[in-house]
Amino acid sequence: MRNKDKLAVGKILIYASIVCVILAFIGAFGTDLWLASTQWMLIALTLAVWGVFVLIEAQFKIR
């Protein structure tokens, strides 16, 4: 994967993490969408960690 692609993938992972947090927030008020709120938070955390990892890796290889 090229470094420019890694930057895009990292940003997509971070944005997907934000969407998962929003779904967890909605689920906390009684309307679970596909998964429970805690499961959405676990997915959000995983996506955020991978997103940061990919962004850091792309930043170090660009220089």
C-alpha cells in the first residue's frame, strides 16, 4: 500500500470510529442498532487504534 493511500485509510478508520461512538450514544438511550452500546464502543476503540497506527506509520515513511 502506498503512503498516500495509508493516509486516506487512516482517516477513514478514524471517521468510522466516530460513527461507532455516535451509534453507541444512540444505543445508550434505549434504541440499540444491530449491536449493544458497549460493543459499538469496543469497535470504535479498535478502529481508532488501527487508524492512529496507520497514520503514524504513513507519517514516518513519508520523511
